Amino acid sequence: MRRAVCPGSYDPPTNGHVDILERAAGLFDEVIVAVLINKSKQGLFSVEERMEMLHDVSAHLANVRVDSWHGLLVHYCQQNDVQAIVKGLRAISDFDYELQMAQMNKQLTGVETLFMPTKPENSFLSSSLVKEVATYGGDVAHLLPEAVHKRLVRRLGHAD
Ligand code: PNS
């Protein structure tokens, strides 16, 4: 059984995340999409809400399941028999930090990290920019799965 994890904050999940999930699901027997809990980052959505959204957006992928974790990603991988971490790379600016984490994780437990280039149309897309644009009334409907967009509009108190 080849098992991968796609870790992230997913606050909220975007079309970019879904693209990476779909492509990872085609390469591995099982993919876990895991919400990593960062106590120092105050999210717009609770971990439970993020997991619900991830359930919604991955419902069409039979070999994807949703989970959450508080702690080191490498320990999650050890405890869940995960052989690979899959990360989407948007641009060279992502690479520095991602490479550092990949090498640290490899050094800690030997777990591999695979980088997947995002589709060019998603290369500017991030959860934080989407939240900022939406907060000030910008249209982000085309950047998010419909169910996520609905929740975001509701959370920000904007008319749908
Ligand atoms: O969506 P994000 O915020 O870019 O995801 C980053 C995340 C959560 C995947 C990364 O910060 C992470 O792996 N956190 C778990 C804690 C950990 O293992 N830290 C050491 C990394 S070398």
C-alpha cells in the first residue's frame, strides 16, 4: 500500500489544493489530506470546519481521506505508515522554505517529500490572499470550490 499525505493549514481549501489532491490520488493507493494544527496561527475556520470542507471537496476521490494532527508531520507519517509527503509548489518563492522542511523531515525520519508543480493558473493562489480579497469584497468565487466559497461568504458576513 503506497500512502501519501498532503499536509497544510487549509484555511480554507482552494482550487489549487484540490488540483494537487486529485493528482496525488492518481499516483498513490491512498492519500490522506491532513489539517496541521498551528496553535500560533489564528484561523478563520476551525479545524473541524476545515475538515468538513476537505470532506466536501474530496468526495469524488475514493482513495482520499481527511484527518488532522497536532505535532510534527514526521510523527504523523510514522504513526500512519505514510511513505511520502506531497506538496504543491507554486513558484520559486515557495521552494526555499519547502526544501528546508523536506530536508529536515528526511533527516528526522527518512520520509520522502515529493513536490508537484501547481497548474500555472493556480500559481498566484493562496488561502491567505483569497481571505484578504474576499474580506474587502473582491470576487474569489472562481478560485474556490463552490462549497468552500459559500462558507467563506457566510463567515465574512457578505451577501451570497
Ligand atoms: O498550508 P501551510 O500553512 O503552508 O502548511 C505548512 C505545514 C502545516 C504543512 C507545515 O508547517 C508543517 O508541516 N507543520 C507541522 C509541524 C512540523 O512538522 N514542523 C517541522 C517542519 S520541518
